Amino acid sequence: MPLPAPDCAREASHQRSITIRAYARTDGQWDIEGHLTDAWSAPIPKADGLLPPGEPMHSMWLRMTVDKTATIIAVQAVTDAGPYGSACGEITPDYQQLVGVRVARGYRDAIRRLFGRTAGCTHINELAGAMGSAALQAMWNDLTQNTDEQPFSIDGCHALKSSGPQVAKFFPRWYRPTREGG
């Protein structure tokens, strides 16, 4: 169901688009590719002049290759457009620091720790965060079939709390009923 109609007239101003695609590789690994763009509906100033309407102020790409355990084994980052020209893209090689990070609980904290403030790009950080959850969605079948480890999604959202009916039905081994009286 879409959002209800707004209660007043409005005019489009800014559009951020994030596209993420996951690819199962023939070597058993996964490529997760993301692209973030920002565009305005009116001309907007940037360092080297006025950006025409609809042209991207930001256009950042990120590819993470992850293994079967959701550990990042390779990274590529590219900045096609930024408000400060080539200065925006100078940070992209630093995203190699994601190699070895596991996409699991604490993943977004690792992004903040590695690339917070001036150590990274705000837009690539946002893209990397969204790509983590997309990687887990893509790998859902592989990650939930390991019967020795609790599936990552249990206790990760309200629908999959360990004491809930969905866990009891779909993941009975990991079901933990709530005790009477608290």
C-alpha cells in the first residue's frame, strides 16, 4: 500500500537513489554492487560552477565481494561525481579496509569506526550500510541452512524475535519461549 496523499501542494526538490544488486558468482562467492546518486530539480551550485537540474551531484559506486560466511574478501569503490571534483574520489582506495569485515551484527559500527567523519565519504558509508542488509538478503538461503549456527535474522527484528511464533514455526531449534511472569 503506498503512502496516503499529502495534505498540501508540494514541488519536487531532491532525489536520492540507491540501487543495489547482488550476483551469485560461479566460484561460490557473492558480488554486491551498489550505486548512490543525488540530483536536484533546479540548478545547484558546486565547486566548479552551476550543476544543471537532474544531473547528479553525487554518483558513487561500491562493489563488495563476500564469501559464504558473509565476510568481505574484496572491495572496489568509485566516485563518478562529487561536488568537489576529484577531491571527493580521493578516499575511494581507503575502502579496502572493509576486507575482512563480516557482514553481520556490528557491521554498521565497523563502517563508522573505519570511515567516520573525515576518514571516509558520507555517501559511500551510507551506501555500504545499505549494501550490508542487501548482502544478507541475497545470501539468506545459504546463511540460514547452517544448522550449527543461529540464523543471523533471529532477534534482528520484531517479527523474528526468538520467543515469537515465526521462529517457533520456521526455526524451532532456535525458539526460546518467554517464561511466565517475565
